[in-house]
Amino acid sequence: MTFKDRTNEFHAIADRIRSRSHVPNALERRSLIQSPSPSGQQASRSEFSLMAAEISRNITSTAGKLEKLTKLAKRKTLFDDKPVEIGELTFIIKQDIAKLNRQIAMLQDYTKRQKQSSKQASEHTSNVVITLQSKLADTSMSFKDVLEIRTENMKMTKDKRDQFLFSAAEQSGPPALANSPLLKSRRRPNNERTQTPVASIGGSGIGNNNGGYVPQDEPESTLSLGIPMLTPQQQQEQMMVLEQDRYIDHRSTAIESIESTIAELGGIFQQLATMVAEQRETVQRIDQNTDDIEMHVMGAQRELLKYYTNISSNRWLIIKIFVTIVCFFLLFTLIM
Amino acid sequence: MKIFGILVLKKDGDKAQIIASHYDLSSFGYFQRGSVQEFMNFSSVTIGERTPPGTRQSVEGENNVAHVYSHPQGIVGVVMSDKDYPSRVAFSLLNRVTDEFLVKYPNATRPVNYTELEGYVVRYQDPKEADPLMKVQNELDETTEIMRQTIDSVLKRGEKLDSLVDRSEALSSQSKMFYKTAKKTNACCVVM
């Protein structure tokens, strides 16, 4: 954050000074123009700006701590890692972020409770709350990134330690290969003890140069510098890092499985939606068919009705037709 | 998967001291409970003294495991459980217990009566229900099962809709014939 929104602080200070001294009329008018709400609400608005100012101060301090944590986490030295400090800082930053969340939620409730007279004032308060929330979101995103960087670094250091270290729990490669650099190095530990500060830089140099697996005989000289520093205490530290990693790995696997389940669920929903959309077309056809049926049946009923009225109104005609036919039959039989 | 006990220790320098604990020893015989509790106290103190702050450890015994988390602010939380209990759940429980303990008793040096421990022991006996991650996973699995059943019923619905279409088409043509016949009867040969 290169800039800080201090208008709230400015308003707060202006209010405070105004309330403290006798204000001449011109200043009063000017202050009224600046904040067009009645004096009762001015007290509540300055309280709001005080709270918002405090929250933004806390956010900047948390951002500062986060910067320190980033610097610590980015260090790639092999042996001089400070897990205690990093853990403490992480814990403090987590607490800060939770506290800021609570404060912003309180601020939001507060603004909802206070009814602002002018539309601009309520817009302003909501804008301020939104700005604070977005700043906090940015801070927490960068915190998450820093944690990711830290876990990656820890994994890298663990891998590099594995290359140099022969530990019973981790033994996977051929023992002979791992034994030889250790044996060679153990032969000259006493000479190299004085060069430990150089060794740490050498170790970090290795870390920076060799990203992946290193053939065992290539950095032999630096290996011999690096290994004597690995006291039993640091072996135990490495087991500790292993333990931490195991816990973190467990968590990450669990979360990954949850994530894949959610993705699968999303796919299922998508399929469901597609199938229902396809069936919609079928349903439309059925609708059309039923409309046609209704139309036909109505028409047929009309015709039948017409026929019926025809028949019933035509009775006299029928009688007359019948009479003429009967007459014709009689004529024919009489002639025959 | 059971929890046998949760302990909170205060650590200054290299010495650890138990300041809160709760046990659930119902699975042990009545006469064993005392010795088991003593053993737990002793081993948790020993392990707590040997855990550097800010780290987690799991120590396995013959048929139980001690999960240890050493909080940077000098509090060590220990969970004694059997081997099947997932370590992740135990460590998240320890996180919560230590954080809340610090909030409630920030400067405890003598044993205090921390009543929430009992609630935690009871609740976390079944890790599937207590741990949010596992609960979410469970619910997601149930939801996918329900969704699969839904898709099956949607398929059946599709089949029924297809048969409906055929029948409505047949009905439509029949009604058309009906209409035509009626019209024909009306129009031609005004016989009667």
C-alpha cells in the first residue's frame, strides 16, 4: 500500500478541534458545508471515522508485519532457518487478521444501525467499509501467498538435507553412495569447524545453484564443509521439520480431497443441468402436440354441433324429402 | 479411535508442569486407571520438556500415541490417544485447546480447573463429527451420493417423457382424423 486513506482521521481531528475551541461564524458555516448533517449525527459520524481510522492503522501495521514475515520466509539458507520466529509471527498475524475481521464486522453493524440523513453520507460510509474490507482481503491474500512460499521453501530445504544426510528414518537410496561423502567428510571435521560461517553461505550457495537432485561426488568439497555442521541437535530439528511437514501434508491432502470432491460435485451438477436442458426440448414438443390435439378436438366438436343443429332444424325438410321418396316408391310400384 | 486424555502443561525453560488435564479412562479396568493416569502424566511431562516450542510431535507407545504441540507462548498441549486416531485431527484439537487456554488464562503458573477440556474430550471421541474437515468431507460424499441418485431419476424421467411424446403424437393424429371425419360428415351429401 503506497498511500493511506486519512480523510477519516482528518475529519476526526477537525471535529475535535472544533468542539474544543469557540468557533467563529465563518468556520462554522464552512464546517456545516463540509458535513451537511445535524450536530447530533456529527458525533456519531466522527465516531465512525475514528473506528475506520483505527482499523486502517491496524491494517497498515499488519501489512508491515507481513512484510517482515515475507522477508524471513524468502530466505533460502540451508541451516539458519528461524522456525520459532516465523511461527510466532504467523500466529500474531493470524490473530491480527481475525481481530480486524471482527472490527470491520462491528463497523458494518454500526453503520447499519446509524441512519444517515443524506444519501452521500450513507454512500460514503458504505464506501469506506468496502475499501477497508478490500484492503483486509488483499492483506490476507498476501499472507496466504507467504505461507505457500514458506512451505515450498521448507520442502526444498528438507530435500536438500536429505541429499546430505544419512538418517535411518529417511534411508531410501543406496547406502554406499550416501556413506562415502559422510565418511570422507568425517575425516576432516576439525579443520573445517573454523569455517562454519563460510559454510553456511556455501550451503546456501548450493541451495541456490542446485534446484534438484545433485550427483553425490560433484560438490564433494562443499559437502565436506557442510556436513560437520549437522550436529545431532540439527538432526532432531530435521525430524521436527519432518513432523511439521507430515502434519501439513495431512492437512493439504485432506483439503485437496475435499477440493476434488467439490469439483466432481460441480461436474455432476453440470451434467444434470445439461440433461434437464435436453429434456426441455422434449417437453416443448409434448406441449405443442397437446395444443394441436385440443384444437382438433374443439373443431371436431364444433362440426358435430353444427351437424346436430342442422339435423334438428332440418326436420321439416326431412319429412318433406321422406314424403317425396315414398311417393316416388309408390309411383314405381304402381307402374310395376 | 479414542482419546484417553488431554493435558495442558506450562513450560518455562526446560521444566514442564501440568496445569490442566482431563482423562477418559473408561476403556481400562478399574484398578488400572490410577497407574495409567500416572503414566500419562509422567510421559506427557517428559515429552513436553523435550519438544522445542512451535513444533508438533507424535510419540508412539505400545498401544497408544501422544500428540504434542508446543505453543510458542510457553504452553504445551498433549493428547493421548490410540493409534487409529488421525493425527491431523489431534493437532487441530491441540491448536484450539492451546489458543483458547491462552485466551482464558494468559498467565497461569499453578494448576487451574479448565472445564472445557472435558467437553473437548467427549466431543472429539468421534473425530468424524468433531473435526470440520472430516465433517465437510462426509457431507460432500453424502451429497455426491444424492446427486447420483438424482441423475438416475432424471434419466428415468427422460425415458418417460419420450414415451409421452410418442403417445401425444399418436393422439394428435387421431384427433385430426376425428376432426376431418366430422367435417366431412357435415359438408357432403346433405342426404337427410
